[in-house]
Amino acid sequence: MGDHAMKALLVCEYRQGKLLESTYELLAFAGRLGADKIMLLIGSEAQAPKFQGKVYLADAGVFGEYNPDLHKYLVLDVAQKEKPDYIVFVHSSFGWDLAPRVAAALKAAQVSEIVGVVDGKFEVPSCNAKMRRLLAARTPQAVLTIQAGAFSYQGEARGTPQLERVELAGSTPRVDFIGYEAAEKKAVDLAKAEVIVSAGRGIGKKENVDTIAALARVFKGELGATRPVVDAGWVEHTRQVGSSGQIVAPKLYVACGISGAIQHIAGMKRSDFIVAINKDRDAPIGEVADVLVVADVIQFVHALTARLRK
Ligand SMILES: Cc1cc2nc3c(=O)[nH]c(=O)nc-3n(C[C@H](O)[C@H](O)[C@H](O)COP(=O)(O)OP(=O)(O)OC[C@H]3O[C@@H](n4cnc5c(N)ncnc54)[C@H](O)[C@@H]3O)c2cc1C
């Protein structure tokens, strides 16, 4: 990409009548890139983001809250007017679906699930987040998705946008948006728990879940889990913490045998106090933990539970 000021078109996240907070992470990301920012909201004027700049507004009442065809045309329409270097989505179910459609239409490179920016290059997780790859786009325009929770937005959400309406003439979608349907009723609402004790793959086997749950009970808290523990069927999905589970912010979060992958951190980093128990002192969870206990998790949790019961 040339020497001109870079421009990023940020596609807002809007669902069920509300602008999602993750929209502001797009602003934080563009800030890290040093790009000029413009936004596109397919939503309502009442939910326009706090932002000092131009926001293209397409009415969700007309275009639907989500319609892969129409929303693609809307993004392409604004991209045509603004010629951004980057078109950026959150790496959400919305972004996963829409970004590749836009990239294909523009014959542009796509870089997905960005967690960091290093000298203008994009850091993305690889090998199940055990490693990171550094990527740069070779096409003049690129479509990007950013991992939710990777770019925090403190202080960046202010101002009144300058709204510009987007209309579309003569595009007939091949799909209709019918509506949302709740997948399942959440049996446990982890968001209300003051203490959450979560089990990670480091607990070793299903039988050890009881040990972790016992500690949660002593704190009158709830049991949580990472995705591998849920995928293995050791703990039910409603207790999964992370970007594809629940986002929680308890007073105390105890991470038992959890490595600290970005998708898990995204779900618990706003906890007031974080204790992690891990046999590896270099586990990434240490970066967000207030206390890192380097120990065998089952031995330590047994001892701690016994002591607290006294
Ligand atoms: C699109 C997508 C969405 C995802 N969503 C989520 C999500 O919502 N939630 C989520 O959690 N993950 C999610 N993941 C998975 C995520 O990337 C990680 O794979 C996962 O969080 C790792 O879980 P873990 O920490 O339990 O396991 P591991 O990464 O395997 O870590 C196990 C840890 O236990 C430690 N350990 C091992 N034995 C012991 C012992 N005896 N005593 C103490 N410590 C020990 C190890 O040192 C290690 O740090 C998602 C991934 C993708 C691609």
C-alpha cells in the first residue's frame, strides 16, 4: 500500500435493534493502524455510534438486520464511494459471513481473526492459538476481521457522527432475512455470578470436574469451562466462557488448568480479580491473572477447598 493516508471502512455490529459494544473495538483497531476512519451502520439513527466522523447509515427497517446479499451490496456501495484501503468487520457470525462475500466481490485479500498489529502487519492466531502468524495483504484493498476482545476501546467512543444515508436502487436479494431465534434457553446465567471457577483441559479428565465444581460451591459461585472441556462433553455448553460462550465479569474468576487463549480471555478479562492455577509459569493466562499459582491444578484445588471449608 502506498504512502497516502490509509483509510478504513468499519462495518458496525448491530443486532436486535442495538449497536453492539464490539463496534468500538473497530475504532480502536483502526487507531492502532493509524488509518482514517469512516463507518457503515446498517441499523437505526437512534443507535448511531459515538464517533466524530462520517457514518453511512442504511436503515435496518428497509434492508433487514442481516441479509447477506443486501448487506454485501451496501458495503460495496460505500466502498465504491470511499475507496478505503481496508474494510473491517468484527470476527463474529456477522463478520464471518459477510467479509468473504465482500472480499470475493472486490477480488481483495482477506485477513481473518486479527489479534494484533505489528509494523502495519496483522497478527493472527494459528495452531489452535499456540502460535501467531504475521500477515500482510498484497492487494490494494483488503478485507479484515478482528477478534472480539483483542482491541480495547477505552476513551475512543465519543463525538457526534455526521450521518449520510445509503439507499440502494434495483438490487434484488436472493435470500430473505426472516428473524432471529434463540438457540436454547440458558440454564445458567454466568453473567450474574460473583465467583466463577472454570475448568480447562489441564484438569486432565472428566472425573476431575467434581473437584473444580466443589471449589465453586465453597465460594457459592458457578462452574465455568473452556471450549475443549465443553467439546469433550465434560461440562455442558451453557457454562462455556469465551468469545463463543458467555462473556462474564465476576468479582473473582479462578482459571483452573486454562492456557489463556484469546477466545477464552475475551470472555473473562473484565473480571475484578483473576486467579490462575497452571503448571506452566509461562502460560499466557499469566498476562491477565492477578495471581498465578504454579502447581498441579487438582492437588492445589483439593488443598484450597479443604482449607476454605475449615
Ligand atoms: C472461533 C473460535 C472460538 C473459540 N471460542 C472459545 C470460547 O468461547 N471459549 C474457550 O475457552 N475457547 C474458545 N476457543 C478455543 C481456544 O482457542 C482454546 O483452544 C481454548 O480456550 C483452550 O482451552 P484450555 O485452556 O482449556 O486448553 P489448553 O490450551 O490445552 O490449555 C491447558 C492448560 O492446562 C495446563 N495444564 C496441563 N496440565 C496441568 C496440571 N496438571 N496442572 C495445572 N495446569 C495444567 C497447561 O499448561 C495449559 O496451559 C475458540 C476457538 C476458536 C477458533
